[in-house]
Amino acid sequence: MSNNTVSLHRVLKASPEKVYRAFTEPLAIASWLPPYGFLCTVHEMTVALGGSFKMSFHNFSTSNGHSFGGKYLEVTPNEFLKYTDQFDDPNLPGEMITSVWLKKTLVGTEIKITQEGIPSAIPVEMCYLGWQESLEKLAKLVEPEIPDA
């Protein structure tokens, strides 16, 4: 981890198509992106080059929250997403860039994520821990194969 960047790497037992859907469907991303103890509301999400999104995270313990949004800079379905993130709170200035690579493997999907430009008010280690929790939740969403009855 550098001063304001986190990098994560996992292998998930799910297809790149299923993992990509978890990043691009509002109901899905709301279920796994917020770290434990937070809820997410997706206000807007248009996954396309130049498209945008707006979300809020709500701390379930304190009922406080923060909102953020961004634009999609690159979109290659089932392979790559690159988007900006900017908090609405002026105390968390700057624009973050998040890149997500998905690569088909023998057992599923290799996922690599980098998030750059994390505001200095956010300890990078806390951001990294939050991403680790989110990726645990992502695995629990995409790895089960549940047939329709």
C-alpha cells in the first residue's frame, strides 16, 4: 500500500460474467460493496463509457452516512471497469480512481482491484480492511450456484 492507494487480488469460484454483473447491477453491488455494519443505497447507476453512478453508505450503528458518486472512464464487459469516486463531503476532497480487472481462470475469475487517490483523511489501512470485507461479501454472492426450483 502506498500513501493513498490500495491494491487487492483474489480468485473467485465464479465466471467473469457473474462477477461483472455483481459490479454493474444496482441491487447486487448494494449487497456486497459496503463493509460490514453499513448499508448501501444506489441512487443512480448507468454502466457505460461516460455513464455515472451515485450511492450512499449508512452506518447501521450510528445512522450516519456519506454519499459519493463518479463516472465510468472505461468499460469492457466481463473484463475491465475503471471509474472515478468522489465523496460529497467537502472534508473528503479529491477524486479517486478505481480499476477492476477480471480474468477467466481454470477455477473461475481472477480479480484485481486498485483504488488510487484515497483522501488523506481516510487511513489507507482502514480502506484496505473495508475492501477485504467487501470482497468476502462479493465471494458469498457470486460463488454459490443456486438453481431455480
